[in-house]
Amino acid sequence: MNVTQSYQLQQYGGQPVAVTHELPRLSENALLVEVTHAGVCHSDVYIQDGYQDLGNGEKINFADSTMPMPLVMGHEIVGRVVAVGSAKNQALVGQQRLIYPWIGCGDCPVCQGGHDNHCEQPQSLGIFRQGGYAEHVVVPDARYLLDIGELDPAWACTLACSGLTVFSALQQLLPVKPESYLAIIGMGGLGLSAISLAKKLGFQRIIACDIADDRLAAAQKLGADLLLNTARSSAPESELKALAQHRLHSVIDTVGNPATVQMAIGTVAKGSRIVLVGLQGGQTALRIPLLPFKALSLTGSYTGSLDELTQLIALVRQGGIATLPISQRPLCCLADALSDLRNGNAVGRIVLNP
Ligand SMILES: [Zn+2]
Ligand SMILES: [Zn+2]
């Protein structure tokens, strides 16, 4: 039996549908992984929509990109190697591995420098190549397979996107300034992953911001020191400033909309850095003198490098990092999982099992 099943998005705006098809033929360096765990990320909701909102009616239309259609989404993948294209990888057969999905062209200077995630010809699994909402996924090279040892695979799969994205963002905020505060905006999968990692990396004063009390409660369990419900606050900027005792030097914005960006710029102290990782979208006016006056760095960060994911796994395997809430569902629940994420009905990560 050389057939397999995958959930294909066949048109933007539609739902993924189960399709049975032949297993692909493997090229020499490629490996076939039987998927056991696939985390559902908010990016998949944007891919399903078919565009990224740039505000004021402007959009990035994915139909104009090199994304294939039909597309099997899913980029947080753990599975077991079941076939290899070359005998050199034979020892990997039967091994459980986490997949680094942010694959680049492999040839350009950026890829050669180890930053596949910044490649201009991205080959990311689940976005530009067929991904993990399937029984099987093809990985083009063994170097993208990482050993997770004794880690719970349901949690480990989330390290490939939500964990890696915030780990890479947190690296940009090191070293921690004395008596300084870190605010993390948005307590979805990224924000919750950031809380316990930030603690492990030495941030002692962490403020979790969200619009929902159940997500803030989850943040508190993971180690957030202070909580701010920005929807219930009449003056969230002044409240955040006061909570941070005017020493807010670091912000990770996992939402990325005009209100969250303005709140971050409006509340940070001098000599601070705001890292945007959220993709909710929109446009906002920038009060230009605030950047020099506050010696403020406003930066964006996209996922992370293969080297960073390797470092993250090593850090997590040391222990002492709290696990974000995970609900596991069968892969056939993909459409419901996407709509729960879209509607803000999921606390933590949904992980699907084929
Ligand atoms: Zn993701
Ligand atoms: Zn490249």
C-alpha cells in the first residue's frame, strides 16, 4: 500500500479536505516522516484566509506568492522517519524527530550563513512546501531533523514555531537590565510559550497582557509576575507604565495590531526594545521623535534559525520550563481547530494527531 492521506487547502477561504494519494517518490537527500503530532498555529488561519492585512485596504495576497495550491498546511511537526532516499540516512529509520520547518533555498548567502528563515526563496514546510496536516511529510534533508530525547512530543512540536519564534525574540532582549520589566502582549500560543522561556533566560519581572482572563490565568500559572487585562482597563498605557514602575525596557508583541504597537511604544522607558512577532496586521502612525528620544529599537522577528532551534531544544531538555496548555485532537478535527483559533476559543496550543 503506497497511499497516504493529507488535509489539503484547495482554495483560499475554504476548508482543508482529506485527500488520499500516492506517497511521493523521495529524492536522494529526502526523508519520509510519519507525522504523529502537528501543532496548529495562528499563521494557518491567515493562510486559510489567503492574505495578510497591511491596513488601509492593502493586502499581501498569497495567491501572488510561490505558495502551492492545493497546500497541506502544518509547520509544527514531530514524527517518525519511515523511509529515506539514500542509504546514508538509513540509521534514522524508526527514529522520532522534530522537524525544523523554516527551510530556505540552501544556496544563497543567507542560507549558507545559517539563516534559512531569512531566505528570499523560502521553502518552509506547511507554507511553501507540503506540511504536517497529513499522515506523512517529506523533509528535504536530514539536517532539518532534531532529536527531542525524552521530551513530550505533543509539547516538543510547538517548539518549531511558537517556541522558536519567542526564543529568537527573547535573545534580542538579552542581557536583562537590572530591575527591568518585560511585557509580553498577547497570551496565545506564542505569548504563553514566551512566559516560561523568559523566566528560564533570566527575566525576573514579567507582565502578561491580554484581553481575556482565562488566557491571563494560564500565563500566571506559567510564571507571569503581573497581569494586565487591556480590554477591561480604562487606561492600559498608564496602567502598564505603573505596573512596570516606569522601567519597561523590553516588549514582545505577539499580536501585532495598531493598538498593541501603540501601547508598546507609548509605555516603554528610555533605552528599550520592542520586538514584533505577531501578524494580526494593520497600519499605524509612527511618532518619529519618540524613537530617538526614547533610544527605542522597534524590530520584527520571524521564527528563528536551525541553530536557535537546536539551542532551544537543549535548553528545554535541561528542564525547569513549564509547559503551555495543550489539547490533543485527531487530525480530522483540523477545520474545527482552525475555527477555534480564529475565534479565540483555544487556550494554549491545539496539537493534532494523524
Ligand atoms: Zn507558526
Ligand atoms: Zn536561501
